[in-house]
Amino acid sequence: MKYMLMIYNNPAIWEAMPGKERERAVAEATALMDELQRSGEWVGGEGLADPSNSRTVRVRHGVPAVTDGPYLEAKEHLAGYCVVECESMERALAIATRWPDARHAGMEVRPLMGGSGLEM
């Protein structure tokens, strides 16, 4: 089963973190990605640009509206994602627990649906 691990971050927390601690967090995430690649569980992932670069699109009654910024006003934002393929939700949660951002903001773990959508 594939799972998306959504990485939430608060820029204020990241910026307040001492440089050595930030370097350690990046090294820790890199090591975890390397481990998951070796085990065959890593599918992929990317970091996302700052929310100030995002746009939200809503279509109401056939009329599109595009606004600046993320959908929700919050201090934490979706900073990136990973996709892993592993045997269970418990394993996906164990991986998310080891991701450095889980200690400072949060990680959301959600199964990905196949083309049929039967996973709902």
C-alpha cells in the first residue's frame, strides 16, 4: 500500500532553530530517505515552495476565482511530502515518527487510493 506523508512546518520555528540543529534535521531526513530507498519503500517526495508563492483556485457557478496564498490561514503549512510503499499503516506511521518535522510541527499520514478508489 502506498502512503503519503505530508510534512507540516512552521517557518518561525525553523528560523528560530540554531543552525547546527537545522543541519542535524536535514541530515536526519536525508539519512531516512536513503534508508527507505535501500529498503525499497521510498517512492518519492518533494519540498514545496513557500506558501506566499501559492494560489488557491475556486470555481463557483462556473466562474473561476484565483486568490493569493494557501487555502487556510495558519502558522503551520504543508511544506512537502513523501510517498512510501510499505506493508501497513503502522509502518507508515513509524516512518513519519522518525521524520524530523514530526518533532517540531507535524506529519499527516494518509493512504493513497488506487485508480478504483475502493480504498475509501
